Amino acid sequence: MAVPTFSAPVVTKDNITGLTKASYTVSGTTEKAEGRGDTEYQAKRHAVVKYRATNPLAFLDLPA
């Protein structure tokens, strides 16, 4: 499996809670990587870290 690539993030801000939400589409899958944080950077990082935690084999770059 190749290392996944993430699309450009869709970043939205929740005006009620003040949190920022980032959503990526992951190449080769129908999954989305989503994260939340106080800033845009934290939301993007949380999305990637959360995706990596649920799909650890995707980042090993094992030959098919």
C-alpha cells in the first residue's frame, strides 16, 4: 500500500464553540480524515494524527 496523500483541507469554523474543523479526503480510499482544534493548524494536525492512529499500516509503504 502506498503512503496516502491528503487533498486540500476543507476548513470551517464553528462560531458557537469557537473550534475549527478540518476535513481531508484521502487518496485511494473513500475515507475522510477529520479533526478539530482551537486553531487551523491544530485541526489539520488532529485530522492526520487521528487518521494515522486508525490506519497505521497505510504509512508503512509496504510493497503490494
